[in-house]
Amino acid sequence: MAEKDSEHGRGGRPSRRWPLGRLARRHPVISAVAAFIGVGLVVFVLAWFQPQKLFLNQTVNEPVPGVIKTAPAGDIRPNASAGQSSPPALRALRSGSFRSLEHPTTGKAIVLRGPGGSLILRLERLSTSNGPDLRVYLSYVPASGDLHAYRTEFIDLGALKGNQGNQNYAIPAGTDLSAFKSAVIWCRRFAVGFGVAPLSP
């Protein structure tokens, strides 16, 4: 009679027991291993896929290279710059506006020639999604090319500094700009493009 009563809860209704709870009590080692694997899977997803970055923006605003900011009013010092020449002006060689690939991307890519012939790729008013292992490429492939073609024939200018803002990326000396057709924001980890901009004279 007692055994029969133990199978029922209040009001004669069958008591509810979690199958997982019974399994954990009967097989503690298996339960511990399963919990360890579950935690490891969560850590792997957060570290590799980094889904949290989709909700976090990183803004980086760098000044145009070689441009000197004017002093605020009241801080002008006569003769402070006497005998000093102004920095050489930058020259825009190529430019184009970004279009979206796998993620919404806007902004402008500009190739600038600085003093001594140095080359810089400047991204202005960039806005794209954040993500893991984002790179900035100069690509031989036109901006109208196939989405997956940007994974080959490129120069890697380095990691994307921020998914928003204005940023500068040095182009290796001796680069033949005529061979490169576009600038690409590329996710190297998953081999997908976020955005691409044509580099037109």
C-alpha cells in the first residue's frame, strides 16, 4: 500500500519526476561528462563563431594622414611656425563606395598617395557588421565579381580596425595599383565577404 502511495502525488495524481534527474542520480559519471561536453561546446561556439560581435560595434576614427589640426582660438602663437613649410598634400588616386555582400556595408574606400610616394587605403564613414577575423583586402577581382572570388588574388592590408568609422591602411611600397580593382572587407574565418568597393581612377 505504501509503495502504491509513493507513486502518486497530492490528490492521487501521479507524481512528476524529471527523467534527467533520475539519470543523473543513477549515472553521475555520465552526467558529469555530458555537462563538461556541454560547457565546452558553449565555450567553443563563443570563441570560434563569436556571435556576440554581431551586437557589439567597434568605432575607430583616425585622422587623414599628414593633415594637421588647427589650433583652437586663443592658442595662436605668432612666429611659432615661422620657417616651417606645410605638409605635402595627399592625392586621391582611386575611390569607390562600398556595396553589401553577406552583411550590410556602407562607406567609401579611397587610395591616397602621400609624401615620398607612400600609398594608403582610407576607409571613410565605414559601417558594416562586426565579426571574427575581419580583414581588409585589395583585390584583383572587380567589385561586380562573384562573391567567393575575393578569397583569391588579393593583398592583405591587415585586420579591420573597427566595423565603424574612418581608418587608414598602409599599402605595400611598389604595389601596382592598376592591377587592383576593389577593396574588400573579408571574414577570413568563414571565407565570406562583408562588403566591397570599386577602386576607380
